[in-house]
Amino acid sequence: MSRPSTTYIVETTEELKQLMQAQKKPKIKERLQALYLLKSGCATTLQEVANCLGRSKTTIENWLTLYRKSGVLGVVAWNYRGGTPTCHF
């Protein structure tokens, strides 16, 4: 059985809802939704959040670690560096 999340979320549910509605990037909105689910009590464990969002528990843990380190600004920061890595010889 999963243990409850120990991350304390500072923002209110109303603030998180407003941030979600203002987001245009679905991936950022999803991160905020994870925070919202925990804050509102709709989900109490990381596994419940992962099931609701269709993500792995590890992904949710990574998002919460980012939140603990940088707060909500770290969660909404878009730092995607996708693509195929290039090798220069």
C-alpha cells in the first residue's frame, strides 16, 4: 500500500485552479493538477495521483521533488530539451 504524500503544498486550491486554467501547455497543467489533487484531498497517496493522471508514481515523485526544491515556479518552468542528442567527434 502506498504511503500518503508528505509534501506540504503552500498554495491554496483556488490558486492552483487559477494557475491550471491560465496554462497553455498541457504538461505544465498536468503538474499543477497533481498538486491540486493532493492539496484538495481528492488523492492522498502518490499512487492515487499517478492513477488519476495516467503517469507513473516515479514521475509524480519527480514533480514533487521539483516542487519542494523550487516551489510552484519550478513546476511551471518549461525546461524541455527534447530531441535526439548529437555526437560531435
